[in-house]
Amino acid sequence: LAASGEEGPFWVCAMALYQPEDIPSFTLERQMGPEAGGPLATVLRCADALLCVVTPSCNVFSRLWCLFEMLTAVQLGREVRIA
């Protein structure tokens, strides 16, 4: 985040949802809730933009969840910035 030149505050989605799904009560479906986008949409409605931080260790454009986050931001009228 520091190298992006952007100023926070930041909400880091990777830390927001429990993703391994090895605990039955913490499935992604249950965390997301009945509304499309669930807590992600709730947070994005309060945000000015979504910052996608690209690193050499992972191609975010090959990860469906990352693309879903960007699509949700665009659908909510939020700017998507790539850093």
C-alpha cells in the first residue's frame, strides 16, 4: 500500500472474510448473506474508490474474486484504481 502513493484509510478485503471454509459456520456463502456482494458491497458503498494493488506474487486478474470485487465497485459507481 505504501508504494501505491495512495493515502488511507484502507479496508483490506483479504483480511475481512474467512476464506478457507474449513469451519462450517464460516462459509463464504453464509458470510456474504442474501444480498449480492454482502459485506463487500456494504463497504464499497462507503468508499470513494477501490484500490487494486498488483504484486509480482499473484496475478489478481486471474482470480475470480478479485474480478468480482472490481465489477461490484464499478456497478456501485466507484472508481477502480490499479497500483
